[in-house]
Amino acid sequence: MAEVKTKEEPRIGVFVCHCGTNIAGSVDVKAVVEYARKLPNVAVADDYQYMCSTPGQNKIRDAIKEHNLTGVVVAACSPRLHEPTFRGATKMGGLNPFRFEMANIREQNSWVHMHQPEEATAKAKDAIRIAVAKAALLEDLVPKSVPVEKAAMVVGGGVGGMQAALDLANAGIKTYLVEKNPTIGGRMSQLDKTFPTLDCSQCILTPKMVDVYRNENIELLTYTEVEAVEGYIGNFDVTLRKKARGVLTTEEAEARGYVGGGCNGCGDCEGVCPVIKPNPFEVGMAPRKAIYIYHPQVSPLLYTVDFDACVKCGLCVDICGDKKAIDLNATDEFMNVKVGTVILATGYDIFPIEEKTEWGYKRYDNVITSLEFERLICASGPTGGHLVRPSDGETPKRIGFVLCAGSRDNTGVGKPYCSRFCCMYSLKHAHQIIEKIPGAVPYIFYMDIRSFGKMYEEFYYRIQNEGAKFIRGRVANILEDPVTKNLHVNAEDTLLGRPVDVEVDLVVLAAAIQPSAETERTRRLFGVSCSQDGWLLEAHPKLNPCGTTTAGVYLAGVCQGPKDIPDTVAQAEGAASAASIPIHLGEVELEPYFAQCIEEKCAGCGLCVNLCPYSALALVEKDGRRVMQVTEAKCKGCGTCGGFCPGGAIWMQHFATPQIIAQIDAFLLGGEE
Amino acid sequence: MSENKRQYAFFLGCVAPNRYPGIEAAAIKTSEKVGIELLPLKGASCCPAPGAFGSIDLNIWYAMAARNLVLAEQMGMDIALICNGCYKSIWEVNHKLKHNDELRDGVNEVLKEIDMEFKGSIDVWHLAELYYDPKIVGVDKIAESVTRPLTGVKVGVHYGCHLMKPQKDRHFGDTENPMWLDELVAALGAEPVQYRNKMQCCGAGGGVRGYDLTHALDITNEKMINLQEVGADALTEVCPFCQLQFDRGQLEIQEKFGIAWGLPVLHYNELLGLAQGMSPDELALDLHAVDVEPFLKKIL
């Protein structure tokens, strides 16, 4: 329970920042300081060019001592930027850091009222008057430390998630790697080669997959989804749904008493299974059975039963024999894990490019997406690496590549953003067909070629020299010749200033990407925000690209925004580093903005308990009556209970009712004569 | 007048009454038979033409179109119209003024001079979309109104750009491969044929015809090539301005390029009129530039 402070004479120091001309350009700082000096309880008022600089902070420190201040107000930028700085300065002066209050006179004032100096100055005076009123009532608060669970979770087993898990594990942290698909590897395992080095994608990825599988600190949970999340940084309690797989690992088999049993990946079951379905790994271009693996290099090498397709004929069970690896009666299982921090690496899906009807995907046989191209050109793909036209199986000679297919598109159907890796992989595709098909000519329809990375521009020149044709212009539409199934690509060549109609054998659409289907659900479970386009929102776009606004949850890879493999891996390592810090520290400080129950006033009605969105409140017996009790570590200080309590029995620390009333009074009753 | 008829303020436009009066007659008479009564929108001006006015002064375009809209608001009726150009102006200005307060205030400032105010109380429809909408008419009811099915003819369908684009401001779904007008043609007993580059422009719109006639005719000619490729007996559209380009344009093509296509071009309402038993005279088909007779021989 918060101490009700005994009366002390408040002595407030007010410090107004010029922020160069950011504030002083429209706010008359000197006039504001003069005004602040006359406010009740203000012991000193001063201004400085940059309050956040060391001399600026020293001013605060020295003034606290010199004027025996009880509270500090800084009028400057947003508290999101410099509240920690000024709390530090307040502490240096010997005051409790929560005796500090910030008035935002930049983002919410000088920047938006750039051409209204008089109004801006008046508004700054209001903001300071309000802040001073609160500062006079501030109390000493002590942040609460909670221990951090020595484990982490990574959601998503693509290259980003794998890298993050490996880094965490190698730093000695127990890491749960959760992947919804039956194997890790993600999108990268579907790719044939990577730009600009032309390494075989699988060849560089599979060693990492093996590392993940073998790492003793990693608990690999494939075919598993996050079901529910409770808790907070340091103490996330995550419920996982292990989807019914129908196939036992050797460990699971042993647990059932089948020593030496369990799936060894022999594939006999697949041989006898009579049910055929399209393989999503091959973008539906190759079949798989109802019991399947995606491809030979899966990790873990463990078959999976597709229970939506399985007819339970039992042939697989028979041929599996003594290994007893198959259980056709399997059901989903749930498990709980406790982790200190979480990294989301949920990746992307391909935008359904058939929605851009002008290009005829799914209407014309010979219009394919880049991901389909990757599988068709890949030696382990459905055609053994022979690129063919879907309409007749012939080898295409003239191939059109449509870049920005659904990206940088403001028509309302596509995506406004750049998908960022399509230029580069399309250049790689052009190289691959020139290399593999004698006489093949790639026609690349582009808006700009964005070859921004290391050795990327050089790669672009290389492909130009290899003979690819570049046509700068957005493709207006594609028309199919009904007889030959060839395609006429109509575009404006903006360099020649005339429309072109290029007849090609095959069109490859470099389709836009969008957040993977499960991203929205997953982010809600972890309380992470997203931007307008659905990508997960980082804590700061430049200075905190791996963090989120939810403490303890970090981002890696494309789920945060389109990026290529090097950028994904780099961000994953950053996220792993950030996620390991609280774990290595062992405890984290929580902002002390907890609700507190004033027990003498509490009637024990319990209405607040049901209102609390974080399950932080409970009713307990105390001295023979029921009162509410707050679990401080769970409380986020949202104030729902405090605002509702009919008896006024809930005290919101740092946002207490008297403090807020004082602010309102200062605004409504104060002001210049 | 039957009590369950729906009434609309009929916005005529300029091209239909001046060049193809048969379209106007057909619109009124054919709609009557499917439960739509078209009442004259008295005092209406040009829509005004989106390309000609819109590309010179948008404010004039907004204000003039708004004036036409206010006339219908005063009648308390939605507008029905028969031309894609009119649709672009009247529908789009209505849509914009309803969703942009600033624009609406500016337009009302101008309208105040003639004691008018845009209120945003009505909707605007192309007659063809009313025909297709099962809640208003629907394909079945159109088929029921047919007394002389147009069996044995292949008809190419032209939708027209101003009706379908820009797609984010329209509500017709697929704007690249639409089929709804084809369904309305099939309801008359004719066979709607699919041809290459169906959504291509007629060649005239957006000021292209006024700016570069040869280029406009080039586009029209390509359209003719693609229609001939699939053996179309006629071309139908829902826009008198497209009709003008396809019909009279064929004479210009003959003059400039020396190609005589002889492809009859009929507005959907003219086609519907024929199917409902109206005579070619009633439809003033003799005013078409390209002889419609070969097509009539196949159906009459």
C-alpha cells in the first residue's frame, strides 16, 4: 500500500529546453521560463540549449541540491525519448527518479505549431503549469525487480528463427524453437540458389538445420503452435499445441515401451499410402502422400500424418511393423513452458497475385510466380531442375519477368511497400535461365532495380552483360494467345517512351510478400503491435529494430518487414543478443506503476477483479473480511480498475487520482489572467 | 402505372439523344418491361464530359456534375444513366462529394450562386448495372422479357473504361476479366464471344480521339481485328461514346487505312429492344453508320 506522504512544502524546479531551434524556433522560451518562475511551488526555473546534454543534466543535478527541490519538471521532447535521461539526472541530484515529470513541448507543440509562435508559447505555458501541478504531488517510488526465467522461446523455424535459437543456445540459454510446419527450414529451404553469390540455398541451410537439431540447449518443437500466452518479461507462461502428428519419435516410442521403435525416416509408410495430395513445399506442383515429409533433408527426419487427408486404412501401420512408429489415433497435445524472453520470427507468405487480375495468374497456364520458378529450376524440385511451361512441358526460350508484381502498388489491390528482395532474385532467375537453357532470353520488366546490398549492384551489371533484356515499365496487362498459349506482355517502355508488346513463352511474376497467415494471431497472443500493412512493429525503426513495445518480446526477420537472407540473419543475431540480456542479468526492473488497494476503503465487491485485462487482481481474506490484492508483477498500470472502483479504493501509483485532478485543475483553473 | 415499378431520374447525356436517338427510346421502353420507370431529369446539362472538362478544370467538372445531381436530389430519386462517360462524371462526383467534406463545401459555395446545395441524398446507377442486380431486375427477369431471342448470333461485349476504372473507386469486382455484361447478353439468347484484349479501350476516351485521331483509330482497328478473329456478328457496349467510336470510327478507318470491317455496333439497350420485339425503325437503327442489316437478317 502506498504511503500517503506527510505534508512537505513542494519545491519544484522547471527546466525548459530550446532543442536548438526545434522548440525555440516557435516557442518563446524566455517568456515561458519567466511564466514558470511565477507558478505556485516553483523554486527555480531555467532554460538551456539542450537539456539532454551533459551540461543540461548537470544543471538539474545542481539545482536540486542548491534549491533543495522536491520535484523536477523538464519541458522538452516526448518522454519516450528522454524520460530515462532526466530521471537519471533527477537521481544524480539525490531525488527519487519518480519525482520527475516531463512536459512535451516539441512533438505535441513546436513541431505542429511551427508557424503559430504565439499559440505555441501559450500552449507550452499550459503544459508546464499542468506538469508542475502534478510534480508537486509526486511520491517516491521503487521499481520492482522480478527474477527472469533462464529460458527463451523462438517462434518460427525459418533461417531467422534458427539463427536466433542457435545464438541463444550457444550463449548457454535453454531455447524452445516452435515451428508450425513438420520441419524447420522455412522459405529459404524452398529456394534454389541465393543471390548474389549463387550458393545453393539448401547446401548452406542444411548445416544450420542439423546444428539446431543437435544442439543440446535447443528443444525443437515442430508441428507445434502457440496456443496461449500469460505473464510478462522474465516470466512468460506459454501454452503450446503440439498438433497430432501420428508418428512417434524414438524417444516417444520408448516412453510407450517400444524400445528400439519410433520413426527412423525409412519412408516405407509413404510407399504404401494410397492417398495423394499436393505438396505445399513444392507449391502444389508435386504430389505427396497422406503420410509425408516435405523433402529428403527435413529436420527432424520424422514423418507426419495429414489427418485431414488420411483415410485410416492402416497400411502404413502394417508396414511400419515392430517400429510401431505410427499412431493413427493421435490427438493434439498441450504443453506449458516458462520462458524469460521471446523472439518472433514468423516470416511471410506470397501475396495472392491472382488478385491482380490483369496478369492472369491462375487464368493463364504459363504465368507462374517466382516461388514456383524456384521449385522448377531446382534440381531437387518436381521437374529435376528442368524449367518447363506448365501448358505443354516445353522448355521456354523467351521468359518475361514482371517485377513489383503487387508491390509498390497503390491501386488498392496490391501492397504499397517494396518487397525488397524481388529485384535481386529476379536477376538471379535471369542468370539461371541463361546458364541452363541455350538461347534463352530473359525480359525483365522493372520500375527500378533496387540492388542495394553488398555486391548486389555488381551482380546487376553481371546480368546485364550476360544478355538479359531490361525494359523499364510497369506491365499493364498480359494476354494469352489461345492457340500457342504464348503470352503477350504489354507495357510502356518508359525509356523509349512507347508501348511495347513482347511475346514470351513463360511469365514469372515477382509477387509481393505479406505477413504469414498466422502472424496476426501470434502477435495478439504476445501483445505486439503491427503497422498498417501488418508487419510487426519494432520499438524504434532506427534505434531499436529488434525490440517491440512489449518488454521481453523481440523480432527477427521478415515478420518485422521485408528483408533478404543476410538482413534476416543479422536481425536474428541482434534479437538473440537483446533477448539474452534480461536472462543473463537474472532479473528485470518493472516500472512501479502498479495499482494499490487502499484496504480501509475496499468493500471487497470484486468488480475490479473481472475488469482487469491482465488477471493481476484477486480477492483475499484479510482480518476477517475480503479485500482486493494486486499481483504487482502482472499489473501493467492501465488504470481500468482505478477508474472504475466505486469506493475510490484503488490507488494508481504515479497516476493517482489527486495527481490527475491537480493536472485538470491546473489546466482549467490556471492560465494567464 | 404499376405500383411496384421502380422510378429513376433518367440522365440522358449528350451523345445518345443527338447521335443515336434509338438508344434513348430503347432505354425507356425496354426498362418499362423489366419494372423500371425512367423519368426525365428536367434541366439537366452535359454531365460534363470527364475528359474534356476534367482535364481542363476539375472545379468546373465537379460543379456542373453536382448541379445535375442536385436536380435529381430535388426529385428525390436516384439517377439512372446509359453512358460510361456520364457514369464517370455523375457517379464519381457524387462519390467524391459524399466522401470529401472539403470538396463538398467548395462545390456548395459555387452552387449557392444558383440557390442550390449538394446534400448527398441519392445514388447513381448505370442502367446496365440495375439490369444485372438481382435485387432490382436481374438476369432472369431480363431473359423473361425476351420475346424474340437473338439465337444464332455471336456478340462481342465491350465494357468500356470509364465504367470499370479506376477499380479502387468502383464496385464491379473483377475489372480485368468481367463477365456480368456477357451474362446479360446471353440472357437475350445471343452467344457472347470472348476475344483477345477484351478490356481494351474503344480508342476515343480520355481525349485521345480529340488529340490524335490516327492513334485513336489504330486502337479501334485492333479491337476490330480481335473481334473478327472470333467471328463476332456484332459488338455491343453500354456507352454511346464508345458506340460512336466503333460505329462512325469504322468509316474513318476505311477512309484512312482502307479497311472495311462492316461490323454492326449496338448499344445493349438497342440489343435488348430487338430481343423484346421492338422494330429496327423504332430503334432508329438506320441512323447507324455501319449497316446493321446483315445482323438483323440473322435474327429476324
